Amino acid sequence: MMFSIIHALCDIVYPRLCAVCGNWVGAGGQTLCWDCRTRLHWITPPFCRCCGDPAEGVATHAFECGFCKRSPPAFDCARSLLRYAGVCGTLIQKFKYANACWTAAEMVQWLETGARLHFPVAQIDGVMAVPLSARKQRERTYNQSHLLASGLSRRLRIPYSDGLRRCRYTISQTHLNMMARRRNVRGAFTVRIPEWVLGRRILVIDDVMTTGATLNECARILRLAGATGVYALSVARG
């Protein structure tokens, strides 16, 4: 009862505002107001059974997209929760570039739901984040994927490891096509402690997945280090 009173007083003195539009969220709210929450575009079937790329229309059976058929990825499967557009796009940009680290808590809840829905959580041995280069880490002061992955590991009660390291700086992927993205990140990651990875199933977390080049390269390196399974999960799909 005391905590409820304290929270109510805090809501009066420091009202909770929506991270996207700035409107009042309301008591018990977290990151988004109701109007913004209703404008989130959740990814639902049909999507590629391998990379999770959403498809238009209706599919009555599991299918693989053309790219996964031509060039099978190193991960077992990848999934994303939301379309990287509108409210979700604004939320992640503020989280990533405007120090809105407090928004991570709710995104971690979304990731937990996605992990339990799409992956054999009981068989996963470790959670990792896509690492930033040392240069980007200094500029941003935090790695948004680390905040998501470490928070998810606590909720799933699965060990977290900073086992991946970005060993060279890469240019922004924003304006690169699919093949250029793959070339850009080729050889950009290493595994810190291969013994920790050997024989384990790893869940790799990122904020946004676009073509999957970065997550695929992380999975490839983990496979080379002896991981028996690699799953990829992101908040949004670009």
C-alpha cells in the first residue's frame, strides 16, 4: 500500500509522458501513451520461417523467402516483433540516439514475449548482444543492444555474456544494399571466449534487423567458435 501511495505521488509531481508524442501516459503506464500504442505495427504471419521477413498476402504453409533459399543464413532462425516505422521507428531512434535508456524496460518485456513465442527458450544456454565498435561506444556512451540483451537474460534467467566483440570499425549500413551490407560486416566480429560458446545454443539480440547481415555475421562467427545453435531476435524489422 505504501508503494502504491508513493507511485501515485510521483505521478502527480513527475507525470509519466509518452516517449514518442509527449502526452500523459497515465498511472501505471510505462513508455507509450494509449494512442501511440495502438499505432504499433506488430509483425504477424505470414513471414519467412528462417529469417522472419514479413510477406504480403496469405500463406497456408511454412515457407522460406527467396534470399534464404539462395543464401541460407548462419542462424537457425530470426524473428522481429514490430515494423520499424511510425511510432516504433521514433521510439528506437530516441532510445538509440537520444539517451532514452529508460525506454529499454518495456522493449525488454516485448522481447521476452517474442523469445518465448518463437524459440525453445528452455534449450537456450546464453544471451548475447550485437556489439558496437569502440569508437561508436565512446560516442554514444552505451550500447542499446546490450541494455536489451542483459535485461532479457534476467527475465529469462539465462546467462548473459559479452562474448562478441567488434574487432573493426564499419561504416553505417543505412544506405547500403543487401550485398554491400554483408561485405561491410564480413570479419567485423570475433568471439572473446570460444570455450564459453562451444556446444551452447546462443540467442543474439539487436534493436533493429534490416537485411539480417549483421546478425548473420554474428551467427557465422559463433558457429565457427562451436555454437550448436544460434537464434536472432530484434525489436524491429526495417
